[in-house]
Amino acid sequence: MHSGRMQMLMDRTAIALSIACAIHCLLLPVIVVMLPAIATTSVGSESFHRLLLWFVFPTSVLAVGQGCRRHKDRTVITFVFLGLGLLLGTAIFGHEFLNEEGERLATVLGATLLAFGHVCNYRLCRKNKCKF
């Protein structure tokens, strides 16, 4: 697969994973109330966010690295790394330093920043026809 197409696929994947993380964070409390058995599964646990990060982090770094090498837009890097930093920090230290609402807010904000950075990267690469 052409590396420009691969980069764009990684951007789309990272956007989808970021949205999945935000939806999980926002809707899990409602789903657990409606279907309490979900709380006993891996989807119902906090480790789900850590699992998503194992996919989001390398995908994001590779996609943004490839895209920014071509279009050199530092705004993209800023949004992506702020988003990744918030997601990582919240996943690692959220229980110690934040209450449940703060943790949810930090996760959704991180996922939003990350998705926005990838949308910008994707658009810039389409506009510049990034080919490596």
C-alpha cells in the first residue's frame, strides 16, 4: 500500500479510536445502569481505555509523523500530542488525582484534541497530496 494512503488510513483509524474512547467514557455509566452485567466485562472496566491506548498511540505517532514530514504543520503535532498526553495521563494517573467526573472530562477532552489533530493532518495530506 502506498505510504500516503497508509498515513491517511492511520489518521482515520486514530479518529475512530478516539471517538470510540469518548463514546465509551460518556455512555458507559448509562449502559451500566441499564445493563449491569456489562460492568463485569472488559468493556465495562477502566482498563478498556488503556487497551485502546495501545492502538491509538502508535497509530497516532506514525500517522502524524508521516504527514507532518510532508506538510510541516506544527498545529497538528500540538493537538495530537496534547490529546495523547491527556489520554495517557488520565489513564495512568486519573484515579489518583481526579474524581470520576474530572477523569471523564479529561478523557473526552484528550480524545477530542487527538481526533481534531488527525482530522487536520488528514485534510492537509489530502490537500498537499502527501506522497512519500
